[in-house]
Amino acid sequence: MLYVDRLASVQFGGDRALIFRVIKVCEQPTYHGWIWLTGYVLDRAGNARDRREIYVQAAGLIRAAPPLAAARQPSRKTPARTTRNAVRQ
């Protein structure tokens, strides 16, 4: 996953920065230092929202940690215990 901002391309400056999960790096030759990436734009919860192709400077890309990875992990709490023989009144 990558954090894509203005360092990678001016089109991602300011509030247009995004977290991008790369699924393919195009092998087609481009200008020196630039690459085409195919992948998914992620929301704050780490869910894929849009599939896109972006053209960026490789030197401006920043590796990103998975968004809110801890929030998506299953809870380790044990279920509440119930008694078999309820007290009858």
C-alpha cells in the first residue's frame, strides 16, 4: 500500500492525496522516473472504493501502513457465560 500525495504527482496535492493498494505495475516504458500503477483507492477503513490507474513519480511514493488494521481484527472477548440451571422463583 502506498500513500500518494503531491510528491508523487501534482494531481494528488492537498486534499486529493490517497491511500493506494497496488495490484499491477505497468512494464511499458515511460519518462525516466515515472510509472503507471493499477490498483484500488482505499477509504479510511481500508475498504477498496475505486479501481484506478495512476501515473506517478516512483521517488515520490511513500509506503503506507494498512488503514485501521486493528479495527478490523476480530474481538478476542469470550462470550458471556450462561447457567444451565436458572434459579426459579
